[in-house]
Amino acid sequence: MWLYEKKLEYPVKIKNPNPALAKVIISQLGGPDGELGAATRYLQQRYSMPSSKVKGILTDVGTEEFAP
């Protein structure tokens, strides 16, 4: 069992929000409900997990999203 703490790795302060750029970045990741977006989120989250077992699970799930 593991504890998930929803926090950023480092503080983020956005001085000038740019919704147009945010839209482009999101579309590049496959959109909020796309398969590429889901796979990317799983693979990005693995780097902030404290346990290597959890990292392995997120890697397996993320790479499975790429499978046809």
C-alpha cells in the first residue's frame, strides 16, 4: 500500500497566464481524454513516486496505453 500526496515537486508561480499556449501544450499531449494524454500522464507521474514498486506499475500502465 502507498500514500499518494497530491503536491508539486517545486512551487510554481505563473506571472503571465497564456491560455493560447496552454491549449497548444494540451493538444500536443493528446488532449484531456486522449490515449496519448493518458499514457503521458502515467509516465510523467512515475518520476515523483517514492516507491520503485509504484513506479513500475505506472510504467506498465503507461506503456500499455500505447498498445493497439
